[in-house]
Amino acid sequence: MKKTLAWLFFFILIIGCKTIPFIIKEYEIGKTTEVTVGSAMMAWGKGLSTSSGTPFDGLRKELSYSGIAQNVLQINYREFYIVGEGEYARE
């Protein structure tokens, strides 16, 4: 009986901790986007989330608009680790 309960508990624990992959895609091909200086023009990435949808592990990449000087468009590339409920800049 105890062995059966232990297996049942283990099975419920595994089902409850199911991880679901997620994909970040914050852009559309062929669509004009207007942004302010310092804002992300496009972002993409992937990772894992819990069954409730909370991301806990992943990587987010983005291109952000930094301004324009004469005829040069300045764009920055940034990466962020997604850990728990926070995002941390990657160096």
C-alpha cells in the first residue's frame, strides 16, 4: 500500500511539473514598425515555462533602435537570460 501511494505521489509530482516550450516572436515580416530611441524593434527567443505559463528558463534576443546619425541607422543587439520571473542581460 505504501509503495503504491509513493508511486502515485511521484506520478502526480511529475505531471504537475510539466514543462512547456515557449517561443518569443515579437515581429512580423513585411510590416513597418515605428519605435522610439531605446525601444526594441524586434525580439525573438525560446525557452521553457511551467504548465501555468510562467517562464523559468530561456533566452530572449532583441534589436533596439539607438538613433540615426547623418545617413547611418544605429541598432543595438541585446540578449537576456530568462530565469524565474526575471530577465538578466547577458554579456
